Amino acid sequence: MDFTQAPVHTLGRSLKKRYGRRLRRVMLDLGLTCPNRDGVSGYGGCIYCDLSGSGTGAAKRREGLNEQWQSGLQRARKVNPEGQAAIIYFQSYSNTYPDLQPLANALQQMKEWTPVAPILAVGTRPDCFSEEAADLLAEQTQYFDEVWVEFGLETADDKVQEIIGRHDSLANFHTACERAGARNLHRIAHCIAGLPGEKDDGLLRQVEEVSKAQCEGIKFHQMMVLNKTKLAKMWLDGGIELLNAEQYIKMVADAVEMLPPEVIVHRLVAEAPEDSYLAPKPWPGRAKVHSSIEQELQRRGSHQGSRLT
């Protein structure tokens, strides 16, 4: 990766190099759940997860899969009117749980959409990624240019997993990544900065584990307080400290310097709909934070992976 023009190996730049354009994600909701909601591991989800399972909530609105696709594709077409325009993204909840049949049925339909959407992405928890799930997604590599599995790592500290009510583990993350890697699936890790109980080097530890797992991609998120979450009550009661934008920018810049240069950064900062977002405030827009992280790296005279050499 040549960092003379930009300090971060972002997804947008990677897609533009490969396809000549950026591709827009079309988020699809199968109306599933996760073991941290149905009582297998816990109830109510992780403390920061809202009722839509960090997704669109389309299934609860009784929007069919084809309706969701056509609506998302219409938005993608505004950016790319012709040819390849989209990434199919099963986002909400854990899409390989409680059983594989809903996802398998949906993937049969997806094959018709590959001329427009050359990439398939499926989000799930590490503890929900069985050998059978890995095999199902591996079968899709004959239809798509790439198949991504997005795993929520969130923290590299199992004690923090307990604090946030996640009921998963770092060991499960590595097992899931090994299963995906053995089948040539692209692994994308989600990492959160600023979780309760996380140590100052928490995000650096996450990047270290992402590197060990040989993930092809990473998403950085700040901890956000959303309506109708357990975290919202904790925050309103004054029991939670949040990162401000300046702290977050520095923290992510530090982490990017420790990230192998070949890893694609799918996201540098998260965002949420205004009607569900509570804190931290004030908070700059996503584009502003993204550019500020890159500017911070340029100010330092560094770039992605610079601290590894």
C-alpha cells in the first residue's frame, strides 16, 4: 500500500482501485436474533445494542427481503447509476443464529443480484459461527467476488465482555476467524473504543488481536449511547464516562499506526440516526471525524502500520 497520498488503507480507496468506484452497502434484515437476547446467553442484548440489533429494523416493519433490496439499490444507484453498485450486507442481529435456514433461503435469492452486487457481507457473533455456517458462506464464493464475515470483537478483555453483558469471549473470536480463514472468507472485526471498564490501551489490544487473527478488514466504532438500550439508563444515571471527539481521534490514530498496512479499514468512526442518538454530544459528523483522524496521522508524519516498522 502506497501511503504517500493518504495515511489509511480505507475501504473506499480499495474498492475504487478494484472496481473503479465505491460500492454502497445495502443493509438487509432477516428478522433473526442472537443468544444474548433469547436467553441462551442472556436477555436484552449487549448494553449498547438497541432494539433493532444494531441494524435497520426493516423486518419488524414487515418489509420483505426484496423490498429491502430494491429500496437500498435505489439509493446505491444515485451514486452509481449503472453496473456494479452495491454490497449485500446482512447486518441486523446475528445472521447465523439460531439456525442457518433463513440465511440459506435468502442466499438463494441473492444469486440473482450478483451482477449489481459483487460482494456479500454477513454479520454475526463469533460464538454463532459454526463449521456449518462457515461451509454455507464458503459455498457463496462461487457466486461473489468476495464473501465477508463481520465479527463483533468489541473488546479484547473478557472482563469487559462481562461488564457490557456480551457473554462472548476472545477465544471464540479466534476460533471463528480460523474457521472463516480456512475457507478463504474475508474476516472483518468490529472494535469499540471507550467501553466501560476498558483500559487505556484497550483499542490497541484489539488491533493486536485482529492482527493475530489475520483479519482482512476492521471497523472502528466509538461507544455511543442510543435510545432504548441498557447503556442509556446507565448514562442517564451518571454511571458512564464517554470519550469526546478529540480523545477518540487520538486513540484511533494510535491504533491505526499499529495496524498492518494490508488490512482494509472499513470504518474509522460510527454514526447513528439522529432520532435514536443520545451521546456523546457535541460530536462532529462522520466525515469530519474521519478526516480529522487522517489529518492527525499526517500531522505526526505517520500512517497505517508505521509503528510496526
